[in-house]
Amino acid sequence: MKFTKASLLMIACGLPLYYNCLPIAAFAVQKTQVQSTNPKPDGLISQGFKPPKRKGPPVSAGGATRGTVCIQGKQLVTPLTPANKWGLTLAQRPQFFWYLPVSSAKTAQFLLLSEADKKILYETTLSLPNRPGIVSYTLPENAPALEINKTYRWSLVLVCDSEDFSTNPRFESLVERVQPEASLSQKLANADAQKLPAIYAEAGIWYEALSAIAQQRYSNPRNVHSMLGWRQFLNSVGLNAIASQPLLDCCQAENSASK
């Protein structure tokens, strides 16, 4: 005998209970329809950063310091980097991000140094916004291009006291430029902008992953998916305390010089 879905339902439930089973069946159908019409979105919603293994000596970058009273509250000026203050880039002139707390400082000194001999390669003075948030600065064309397989130290100093720089809040972080593997280059060439953050994050390329997902937030500041992806990305490297801070349009150089 060939059973239909309706007859199987009658056997399973029994005739007296047939009508009591209908809501359950309807709910199952409805649940399936909801799941099929709400696919998991692309991007970094469930993607954290996958830190690469670093070759060579241990990372040694100075942590953030509070400095003078020009910073209000307990938060420090903080680089957006993994916990060891070191990250990879593919770019000759990458984009750097940091969190700026409430401060009376109007400018900051940005420096790029060679890690090998601590020689200053580039420095500039940046104008700062008058409110707290996450800001960024991209090395300009007149800055030296980062060389492949070399490590550089980038530093930021809030100018609270122009007479005594030793008391000013500061931090240091490291950036190393690498050559992408052929498989990574192919993935990047075939990916749309929405998938770039996940590709960079999986490959351990910190600075491009951060820039890519920040660009999604810049383009769609009210988009829930980009906001969740941004927070998940920062939380994965221990930057939970500043993950909800706004992205500000900053910073412009007042002057700059290559060494």
C-alpha cells in the first residue's frame, strides 16, 4: 500500500488527534520557510582574526602610556593591533588605526621608524578631532614605501605638552610587509569588496583586514551586518573595550617629512 503524507500523519497522530497535529506541521513548514529566506550574510559576522605565526625574535613594542592630565577618564590612546602589537600588511603604504580618548590635545606626532636601527623614516603632525573615537592615517605618497620582509615601528604621541615630550601619552606598534602567496592573490583578485575582510583575516593580514572592514562601516555606517562584523573582528584580538566606539573622519597632516 502506498501512503501519502496526509495518511502517514493520520496514522502517527491518530484520527481523534489529527486536528491537534496540524499546527505542529504548519509550524514546521513555516520555520523551514523562514530559514530559507534568511541566509547567513557574507562578511565578518562570524569571522575573527586568525593571527599568523611570527618568525624571528619576540615582538617588543612599547605599550600605551597615560602621560599628562590631558587625557580624561581611564582609557588610553590605543593602537588597533593584535595583542602583541604586531601585524602584517601587503601594502607599500598601509592605513593605521588607533583609538583617541577624551583629550585636550589638538595635535599628535606620527612617526615611522625602521625596526632594525630605530631610524626615523617619516614623521608628521596630525590635527585631531575634538571628540573621542577611532581615527586613522594612511601613509602618503611622499612617505617611504615599506619594503617586503622588513619590520617597521609606528608610533603616535599626543602633544599635550609641547615643551616636554617625555610626559606626553604615546604608544608603539610594529608592522611587517610581506609578499602574498599566489593562492591569496588569486582569492583577492576574484573577491568582491564584501568578502575581502574575511579573506584577509583568514590569511592573517591584519592591516588590510582592518582597513577593509572599516571601509564597510564608512560606506554603510547604519548597516547592522557591518557593525556586528566590526565588533566581532576587534573582539577577536582583545579590543572589546573600544569595539563600540565611532569611526571618525580623521586625520590630516599639518606637515610631514621623510628622512
